[in-house]
Amino acid sequence: MSDWLLLSLHDISLFNLGLLVVVLTLLIATVNLKKQNLMLNHDLNRLRHEVRAMNSGQLGMGRTISKVVEEIAHVEQCQAEVVTASASEKTYQQAGLLLSRGASIEEVVQSCDIAPAEAELLAIVRNSAPSHRSQTAA
């Protein structure tokens, strides 16, 4: 019986040794996984910081682009106003020229596409202008 007992103890100690090897292997694997987890958390935090920085930069760029778009719209509006004013000025110059050549109010309204009241006002201003008086007096 003692041989059987010794064999049993020997089998148990081999089993325990095997368990010890498995436990140590798992412990080493756990330590390595914790190290990897810490490194991955560090990388994740760094990437989050970089994404925040990029988003912040994009917001700044978006604001700048928005301001540029507003400025371009303002310049286009001013340019349109200048073109309109220039066209109106030419229209009034043409109307004045027609009036000085003796055209009627109706002819000026039709030719220059202006309101009758504007044509009448131009005729009044033309007739009361000092340069016009000196030409009619001569």
C-alpha cells in the first residue's frame, strides 16, 4: 500500500506542478495584457487629444471661411450697387442729352425707361441750370 500511496503522491505533485506552471503562465500573460492595456489607453488618450485639436482647428477654419464668404457677398453687393448706380447715371445723362436736343418728356420716358416724374424733374433742372441760360441768351 505504501507504493500505491507514493505513486499517488507523486501523481498529485506532478499535477500540482502542472497547475503551478499554468498559473504562472496565466499570471505572466495577465501582466503583459495589463501593460498592453496601459499602452493602448495612453495611445487612445493621445489620439483623443489630437482629434480635439483638429476639431478646434477646423472650427477656426470654418469661422474664417464664413467671414470670407460674408465679405465676398458684401463686395458683390457693393459691386452690383455701383453697376446699378453707373447704369442709372448713364440713363440720366442720356435723358439730359435728349432733353437738350429738344425731345419731349414722353420721348425721354420711352427712350430711357425712366418715370415721367423723373423726366420732368430733369427737364426742370436742365432749364434752370446756369449753363443752359447762358447758351439760350447767346
